[in-house]
Amino acid sequence: MSELVTIVMERREKSSPKELRALRIAGFVPCVYYGPEVKETIMGKVDLMQITKLLRGAHWKTMRINLKLPDGSEEMCLIRELQRNVVTGKISHIDFMRLIRGRKITVSVPVAIIGQENSPGIKEGGIVDHVKDLEIETTPVNMPESIVIDVSGLGINDLIHIKDIPVKDYEIMSDPGEVVVSILPPRGEDEEIMSDEQKDVEVVAKGKAAKGEE
């Protein structure tokens, strides 16, 4: 497991909307800490700049954090929920959930596609269509940063299902028959196929109309 980044959480009391707004203006993000075997939720605040820098370019749902609590103790955590201001996009609230090393959790992990440059289907103009995230069950130590899927052998209309993904130390919670990746035909071909289908429908319709006139 990679080294955890430490985030310092300062205590705060229950705050009114006005007090929370002032806290955010001062450069902090309101947060809470909870989880298994945590007797009481702790309310706190963390530095906005540190959090923003930490999350830049990272998938926050699988980022393990060493959270330094107000009493000085440290716990391995996951950001369970992250809220943003709908206008500015700035982080407005964070939920930190405690992780226990040997205890399994369910988490959403991003899907990363590789091998596009070698895919016969993509070389023919095909388009990769794939799900963005998959829900898995795993322990914190074995949590992958992403689920990597190689499409180098796929042609147009080829598919990869959940059951085709090699897994290690975690379980994908979706239906094994669910399609994760597909190579769609070039858009031009879709339009041509649709055009041919429309022509067939028009021919059938005209034939029925002619019979009706008879």
C-alpha cells in the first residue's frame, strides 16, 4: 500500500449557516469524521488549499488518507462524501470515514482503458464506450486506484463483460453479464445503417398503402 498523506483536522463546534460561511471564507472546509467503532461523530475543519492540492488529478473515492484528529490521534480514512459549491465548484464539505485494515468496505473505483493504439476496431474508426466506475468490495489495503481494462484486442462491436475482467483481492459487485466496454461502429456507419432501415420501412409502408388502394 502506498504511503498515506496526512491531513490535519481541527475541531469545530456545531455551526450555523452564517458561521459555516465565515469558516469557508477564512479558507477552511467543514468536515465530519465517523465510521466503524467510532462512538460519536466528530465535527471539524480542514485547510482548503491542502485538500484542493491533494485531490488535484486524483480519484478521491479511492484515496486513503491519514487523518490527524483534534485529540492528536491518527486514523486511516476514506473520503466518503465530498460536496462542492454549485456555482464556484469549490469544496464545501467533506465526510471522512474511518477504515479498519482487515475489514471489507464497498467503494466505487474508476475504470481506466489502455491499449487503444493497438485496437483493430479503433484503427478502423470505432469508438470506445465504457462505464466510468465500478463498485467493488475489498479491504483498505487491497483497494485498487483503478480497474485497468485492455482493449488492444477488440474489433468493432466487440464487448468486454464484468466476468471477463481479471480480479485480485477484490470483488466486483455488478452482474457478471453486464457490459463494461464496447467498441462502437464509426458514426458514419451508424447513420448509413439507420438510413437503410428507414428506406426499408418506407418501402413496406408504400406496399401496404398500395394494397389498401386495391
